[in-house]
Amino acid sequence: MSKKRIKQGERFGRLIALEEVSSTTYYHEKDDCFKTVRRFNWLCDCGNEKVIRLPDVLSGNTRSCSCLEIENRDRINRDFVENEIWNHENALLFHERDRIEKGTKITTLRRNRTNKNNKSGIRGVCWDKSRNKWSVEIMIKGKKIHLGRFERMDNAIKARRAAEAKYFKPILDKYDTKILQHT
């Protein structure tokens, strides 16, 4: 049971404690004991009332009825749309949303940066210790496509380059054509 005493009217973030509504006791296998979780009715600054578990509020994981999360998401989306990027190649101003094609960011397709733990130096090509082979994959439209495993790194890199030509090139060509039409 949470030992913290909560007084009516006590504030946590945007939430004000109104009353304890319920408590549930359950067996916690890891600690080999019974625990009690208390639930309170909370009044949010936006006017909504919501029943929330006390540990979620005390830990800081829950600071509002969800209005804070919605406000942050709206702010991030608004900033994303308003964020203008200067395209130096064509001396044009583009919105970030124009750089997205079928769920894939154009800037991500053009990026050649690899993770710091990448041993091959090529995105999507990594060493599979369990099979002692180079594993190759590519991510397009939010889906990971496994291209195979190879004994030699140069064959793995060729497979990755071929997949980039197959999947990335049509999208990049379409985007470049779109840019040229605006000039």
C-alpha cells in the first residue's frame, strides 16, 4: 500500500486530488507479497475529472487527465508543419511535410549516416554473430525488408545497394522531379 497520505485538494502537476475511489490488492510474484494500489478521483486544470492510480501520479508519469499530452502533440505537429527548410540546391523554400512521400521521409532516404555500433559502415548491413554471416535489410514505408545473409561483406553491400536502387530511387526521382517543376 502506498504509504503517502494524500490530502483532498493536494496538487500534482495539473491534477488536484478529490477523493480516494478504490484500492485493489494483488499478489506481486517478484517481491513475494501482496500489494495495494490506490485509485483517486482527480480534477484536472482543464476541468476534466479522471480516476488515476496513485503510483502513476506520485511517480510523475501522469501529470494531467491527458490534456497535457494532447497539447504537446498538437504543439509538436504545429511546429513540424511550420518548420521550413531551405533547400540550397534549388534555392527554394520547402515545408518539411513536402519532404514526405508515402510515409517515408526523403531526408532519411538520402542520409548515409550509420549507427556507432555498425561494423560494416553501410546502413542496413550488419554482422549476425549467431550465423557468422552479414545480414542485410532495408526499411521502406515503415516496414523492414530482410534481403538475406551473406558470407562476404562485399556481396552484402551489393545487395543493399541494389535494394536502395529498387526501393529508394523511384521515390527520390519523383521528389527531384517535383522540385524541378517548382523552379
